[in-house]
Amino acid sequence: MNLQLLPLLHVQRDLYAMPRDMARFHEYLKTMKGASADDIELAPLMLMNPMGKEHCLAAVERLIAIGAEDLAAQALAEAESRLQDAPGHFKVSLVLADDRMGGWTSRTLAFAGATTVALPADELAYAREVIAPHLDAADQPTVFACLFGDEAASEAGYPQLGLPRNAAIEVALVDHLRRSRPSPTWP
């Protein structure tokens, strides 16, 4: 087995060092758009919250300061030697997936007390239907479009799927709320 580290902590630090405004978000989109559909080098950055607050910069700087990517490379080398007869080539990255003080995922919305969904029931049902065939998708353009909808996909230069804003996030929020608070009123 071949395991390769893709160092992305500096990319995250550079983004988090920018003022937390739309210029930062646009720089994140520009960074993500820089990867072609066949080039997944930056795909792990989809996990990061590009609008993370100041604690994200501090966390990434701590990871850089302790040499987290060097430690990850050592761990990968050890794993690679143990798995030398196993097939496959995998690229690995360290990405700060922030859910503290952010609003990037449905669970953050639910834990923050979100009890309403922005999409009407018919749009939610439609979004669920459009997303269903893409649940196993791993390519960045499809995943991005499912998560954030057509407007964001178009802005990032990706194909549109016919989805409203934050489609998969809204679907995930409803599913989470259904599990945690069963109610006949959830669409």
C-alpha cells in the first residue's frame, strides 16, 4: 500500500489569516476551483469551515507549530510498512473540520437550537430526490453542488444539479431533528 501525505495546513492557515468576510470565502472558492475534476489534491479542504472564527486560525497554527504534518507523515510511513502487501494508493491530509462556534454543518445548526428548516416541504422533498443518486459521489463538483446548491456550485465553476441553497445541509438537519425529536410536523 502506498500512503502519501498532502500537506494542506498552510493553505488552511493562509485562508484563516484573512479577514472573516466574503473575500475570504471567495478566496476559498477560488482555491477549491483551482483543482480540476480529475485533480482531487484539494478535495479534503471541503471539510474545513472557510468562515471559521479566530479559534480556527489558532488551532491550525498550533497544529503547524507541533509539526502535525511531520507526525502524520511518520504515522503514514509506519502504516505503509505494516500494510506493504495491501493494494492501493491513498492520499491523506490533515484538515481542521471545525464545528465549534461555527455554523457549517447540520449538527451545529441542531445543537445551536435550530428547529426550523429554511426550505419548504416540497423543495426539501425535491432536494432529497435529486441528492439520492449522488449519495456515494466522491468527486468535488458533485459533492459541493449537493451540499451548497446550484448558486454556490455555479460560483465555484461547477455544474448545477437543480438544487436550492444548502440543499444537503437542510436535508441533514431535518433528518437529525427527526431522529432527536420525532414529530409529525417535520417535512
